[in-house]
Amino acid sequence: MQKISVVSLLAEGLGSAWLLLCGSGVAVLAAGFPVLGVGFLGISLAWGLGMMTAGWGLGEKAFAGFTPVIAVGRWSAGELSALHCLYGLLAQMVGSILGAGILFLMVCRIPSFDVHQGFAGNGYDVLSPGGFTAEGVALAECVMAFFLIILVQGSGQSRRYLVAAGAMMLTSMLTVTVDNAMVSPAKSIAVAIFAGGDWFRQQWVFLLAPFSGSVAGGVCSRFLFPAQPVTTG
């Protein structure tokens, strides 16, 4: 049983900050760079590698998976207590805002940079790269969150972060043209705080849809993988 401590909260927050810097950082700094930009594939790889390295480097100390979708999914599956889930969500949110703040400081002095153009934010309608509606975006976020939890919960402790990394990379590939990737409310809110405007007003979709999918995935995993230990607060 892992107790909530300053060290575990710090590990969770730092892992979340690193994950945002990897994914959103690559999207802002390198995706569209002239000639040598990494493009959509580079963004997806960054999210996957960010999760893999955070998991291998900080996973033994952290406790909630570095993303709210995984935290809520594990709670729904009965593997994480409500208290652990809540503290994990808070640490992930703080870490993600910290990561977004660092990224903003890196680019805010560039004359051509306009944070209100998106800052790698998530959106629908005119804010969607592919012009997807709120309903289409919500469906994509919900389904991707559902499968992410099913795959993570079925992977076992030793392979959890590797499977999470692969699933997040593929999820990003699938959703980058839909809503600018990816299934992480902490990432969505953190960058929207800086982008403001409609980017922030549309966040209800990126809270409701992925959390609905993660809860459904957690409940389903109870039947698929019934022997999940419960961590109490």
C-alpha cells in the first residue's frame, strides 16, 4: 500500500510537468518548424516517449499515472482510493500548469508568437485542426480514454507505463487532427489557461468526455481483470 507523501506528490507533479513539456513543447516549438519540423508524427512520439520516460524515471514514487484519465480510470477500476485519486489529480494539475508556464516563458519573447492562437490547445469547430464539431470531438475523447484505461489496466504493473506510452502515442496520432491531441484534461486546461478566450471556454468537452470514457473503461476492466488490489487512503 503506497501512502500519500510529499515525495509521491512531487513525483506525480514533476512527471506531469515533464509529460506536458514533451508533448505540448514539441507541438509548439518543433512541429511546424520550417523544413525540419517534426510534424504530427513527432508530436505523437513526444507524448509516448514522455510517458515512458516519466514512468520509468518517476513511476516507483508516483501513484496516479501522471494523467487525470489514468487516475480516474484506476479509481473507477477499484485500484485507487478516492483520496489517492483526488490528490493525484491535484498534483497532476499543478504539474501541468507548471510545465505550461515554463513553456510559455520559453516562447513569449518571440515576436511572431501569439499565445491566443492556441498554444497547442484543444478545441472544436473553428479551433479544431480538422473542423470537427463538439460532438465529434467528445466521441473521440471518450472512446480514446476508454481504450486507454482498458489497455493500461490489463497490462500488469511491470508493463504499465510502456503500454500507457504506446497507447498515448497512438491516441495522439488518432486525435491530433480532431482536437489537436490528446486525452488529458490536465494538459488541456493548463495550456488553455494561457491561451484564454474560446480555448478556455471549450474546456467542458475536454473534462466531460475523457472522464466519462475513463470511468467506463475502469468499470469494464473490473469484469475483464477482476483481481485488482485496492489502495486505500
